[in-house]
Amino acid sequence: MRKDDSFNKASLTAQKTMALLKDRKIRTIPQNYTIWYEYLSEENPKIIEVVNRLMLERGKFSDEVAKEIFNEFFSFEKEGKELREANRLVQQSMQAVLREIQSSSNGLANYGEQLDNFADTADGLSLPDLQSTVRNVIAETKSMAEQSHQLNDSLKNASDEISALKLRLEQVESETLTDPLTGIANRKKFDTELRLATGNSKKSNSKLCLIMSDIDHFKNFNDEHGHVFGDQVLKLVAQTLDGGVKNNAVAARYGGEEFGIILPGTSLEHAAKLADSLRTSVSEKKLVKRNTGADVGRITMSFGVAQFSDGESIDDLIARADTALYQAKNAGRDQVKIDLPRLVRSA
């Protein structure tokens, strides 16, 4: 696409976005504009799918929906700002230290010259001149000791500042890889870990399985008991799934009420057993409304399991696990279905 065509397309999309916000009476704030611009540009099918689904479930584009979508797709903005700020502070600390080192280096050169002059002329000095020169050397020596002390302080301060920045960046990284509602890994973390897991599986010729799961009739929780209660359901499910897997596995909120579990070094049989164990654990949780104490039933989930086949893409693996998931839903929900590896299915 030529530059002028690209510009015209972007300009038209921007106009459509503003018109849509006005027509639907959506607040014209950067967060909402970003979401709907991306939606109308049609360059990200996943965001179109999520917006359509949430609009269908929630009935309207609320601030809550906007926050959920923005956190899932655009959290990198915060990460970028934090990284730029951290980079600026690191450079600031380094510049201060370099100034101190330069100052000390100049001082050392002058000090060396004075010592050389003293050595060359000491023999021919009178007692008063020698005493005066010795006093100057002592003063310069004290000055250099003080400069050295200041340099050590500057280096220590810089080290402390950089350590604090390192901790801050680690916190930012953790936040951008964590779902803000449930506290478990988010979609970005899921994508990263699945890419690493498939790469390791190819290198080591080890088994890898993926579980995709979905809360059955989740819309009913929101419709009957409100979105706050629906959020509590999501949190409970997330904690149950995350607590039910081993350290090398990753449980993540894939989007909405769908969750993904990456299982390195796990056979299809064991992955299916784990999925059924998680299904049971979730269904055993008692749901009670906090304000009334009323029992509102139980949560059920459907699970789809697929084993990674060498040579297939990550999208194919996810699609196969998703296919098994929807087979479980179509078969009556609250169950586990397996998608067999390609070699087995084609045999």
C-alpha cells in the first residue's frame, strides 16, 4: 500500500471512530478511541471477536468492558512508558557518576603534577619554602581524599538508584504479564510461554499439551447476579486452575471467561486426567452471595485438550484445543474432550 493510501485509510478510520463514539454515546477518551479505532481498522480479528462477544454478553460498551479490553490488548503502552522513564533515570544516574569521575581524574592529574614538582625542587628549598610546600601537599592530599570519598558516595548512590530501577522494571514486567482481575497470567504471558514451550518441545523432542477451558453459562452469572458477582466467579475459577497445576505449567486467562493451561513434558493421557481433576475441583466450589448468604449453585466448566505435534503452528495447536473445547460444550458441557494428534487422526 502506498503512503498516501495508508494515510487516507487511517484518516477515514479515525473519522469513523469518532462518528461511532458519538452515535453510541461512548465517552470520547483515549482508551475508548484506541479500542474502537483498532476494531474499525479490521487489522486485529481477535479484538473484533472479543468486543463483539463482550457487547453481546454485557449488552453495552461500559467502562468496565473498556477496561477489560484495554488491559488485554494494550497493556504494552504502560510497559513502554515505564521503560522509557527507567532508561531516562539510568542515563541521569550515569551522567552524574561520569561527571564525578571526570572531576576526580582532573584532580588526580593536578595532584600528580604537584608531587612531581615537589620531588624536583625539594632539595633546593629553604626551610620556610619547604614547610610551605609540605603544607600545600598535605592540603592537596586531603582534597584528593575528600574527592575520592565523594566519588565512592556517588558510585554507591548510583548503584542504589539502578537497583531500585531494576526492581521497578521487574514489577512493571510482572504487572504487564498478569491479568489485573484474577491475578494469574494474562493473554500476553500465555502467548509468550506457549511460544517458548513449543520451541523447547521441538528441540528436546518432548511432549507438550494444551488445555483450553471455558466457564459454562457464564453470562447467566452476570445477568442474574450482576457483574461484580461474575468477577468473583472469574477470580475463584482462576485461583482453582492456577492452584491445581504444577510449577512448570502455566494457567492463564485467555480472554473473557476462557482460560488456557500450558503443560510442558505432559502426555495427552495425563493432560486429560488433569483437566478432569480441575473440572471436578471447580464444580465442588460452593457459590454464595456475600450480601445475602444465598446459595447460587455451582460452577461448571468445559475443557478441550490437545497435544502438540511437531511441525504444526501455535495457531493450529490452539485451534485444535478450542475445537475439543467446543465439542465438550456441544455434548452437554461440564466435561473434557480430547483432540487427537494429527498423526493419530490421519492414520
